[in-house]
Amino acid sequence: MVATGIDLRPLWQQLIAKLIDGTIDEGEGLDLSLIAQLLGDKQTGLAIQNEILVSHRLFRSPCAVKSPLLRVLALAAATDIGSNTPIEFLLENSGIELTTLYVTSEAELPNPLPDHDVAIVIASDSEDCRDALRKIARAMPNWPRPLLNPPHLVGNLDRDKLHGVLRGIEGLEIPATAAVTRVCLSELSRSAMAPFDIAAEFTFPVIVRPRGSHAGAGLAKIEDPVAMGRYLGERCEQEFFISRYVDYSGDDSLFRKYRIVVIDGRPYACHLAIADRWDVWYLNAGMSLSASKRCAEETFMRTFESGFAERHRAALSGLINRIGLDYFTVDCAEARSGSLLIFEADNTAIVHNMDPPDIFPYKAPQMRKVFDAFAAMLQRRAGRTREKAA
């Protein structure tokens, strides 16, 4: 609804009325939580979600068929809209039934677990998901079905850890990232310390973002101590990530940021965003306004296996093996040296088919390919267990 420009406020008011008169059900309560977050009120959204999860933690999403081909149990954390895999997009029209179990600190996992053929961890490595990941990890040795994206591997994706995981892979470059406190950045702003005091390869300009932020919120390129002071004056957070800035612009001065999705060890093209700014992501790239940009993205998708994936075969292979997850995404670029430049790897980035087909006619077939690969992976994993049992 948001993607097509529909105003969510009437639905918000309708659900609030049901909340006030006590007729709202648990699923509508989660809808209300999501709407609040989409309208920019994260605090209210999380408060509503937490209230719902006190009494109800298991939710079934609508399925495209009456007799599902497969039953998937998604293990989520009680967190914001950007910190659980939006798995609903991946399963749309698949004929696979999705049930989501919120793993909370206040309650034990249900015993027995809900019936399912395969489970997948959709919680991220953000701080407010750690308890959920630990609880799932403790239960994992006795899990009755295949469990994909195991929590100990999800735990390697946070920005400061990922650099260590991927260091030394042939043809791959990943800027060093460190977790720092506000006090540390304040020291930088007063020149009481220098970037290289945090990490040897750090020098101005640096990239700073609040820890746990999504979609570029609070992301900034800091040129010098004075700019750091201004940045801190506009932020209230206490913990941040700081990393080395890399100029990845092409010969035409444009920046190209690629999203790759990896499913069962195989990479697929997801999107290409092109802009004249370094902090590019799809929503600020103006792709719908430029036929030449869309042509470049279509070419990227059409030639992915023989082009991008072949150029970076060694780097992608090393990355996939090191990360080891069944499903994840990678935001990356091509460095001026020709290396694959990694910005982040994530299990919660949005992979969707919401772009208007009259403007992006090439995207639906590519996303259908991705969704089919995801469904096929789930069926293979569930099938292996059924074969062993037989």
C-alpha cells in the first residue's frame, strides 16, 4: 500500500477504534504496529507490538492455495520492521504456508513446536534480536525439522564482525568498521584523538552511522573534526559504527550500488541503483525517472551470470562460503581496482516485486526467478529430511 502511494491513516484510525473498544484481534494488532512504524512512529509501533506479544506470539499469513505445498515456520524477534527478514515477499503466490513465531525474552519456546516442514531464522544480528538468537541456538540441537539460517551464523553479520569474517578473500574489498561510543566520536570532534587511533587504516573522511539503524538513517560522511561535532549535535544516539570511506564512483562520476541475493549458495541479481551521490540506495537513485539507468539495471540482470557474477566469481564464492547462511543479501559495488567492494551482508534486506511493471518490465521475471529459487530451496531441505525419515 505504501509503495503504491496509498494513505495509511484511514486504516490506522479504523484499527485504533477497534483497539479502543476492545474488538481488535492479535493479527490486526500487529498490522497496527507496522502501520505506526511505516508512518514514522517507531516508538508507538513497538509499544503496540510488545503489548500484542504478551499474549500471542504465533501468526499465520494468508496462503495462495487451500492445501499448502509446504509449511514454513519463521522465527522472528520482537523488534522493528527492519530487523526481521520480510519473508512474506519471498513467498508471495508460492503456495507455501507461512507461520511466524515471535521468540521473546519473556516466554519459552512452545512445546511442542507448531507443526512445520522447515524452519528459518528471520531475526537479524541487531542488539534487540540477540536474546531471541540465543534462545533459538539453545533449542537448535533438538529441533525436529531442518532449521535454516542458524543463529550462530546470523550473528556474524553485524558490520564490525563482517569485516573480520571476509578479510583476505581474493578479489574482495571490505572497508574496516568499528563500533564506537558517542564519547569516542566526541573525542574525534575535539581532535583529542585521530581516526587512526581507532583503527590503523582510518583517516578522514570517515563514514558514521548509528548502531542498529536501517536504510541510511543517520548515515553521514564526515570530512573533519568540525563536521563530526555538527553531526553529534544532530544525533542523540550513544553507539555508532565508523568505517573507512571508499570512493567507488565510475569514470562517469556516478556511483553504482548492487544488491545480490544468495539462495542455497547461489547468487542472484536483485537490483542496481545508480546515482551521483555516494550514499545511494534504490529509493534515492531516481531509477524510475531515467531510462538509461533502467537500461543499465536490465542489462545487469540479464547478463548477471556471464557478466557480474563471472567477473567476481572468486570473491562471491569466498564470501558465500565464509558467511555460510542459506539465505542472505549483499550490498556491494565494483571498486576502481576491479575488486568486489562489500558494504554489508544482511538476512533482513527487502527483496520484493513491488516496482510498477509498466516502468520496470524486466524486474518481475527476475524477481520471480529469485522467489522460485527460495521456494525450491525450502522444498529441497524439507524433502531431504523426509527422505532420511523414510
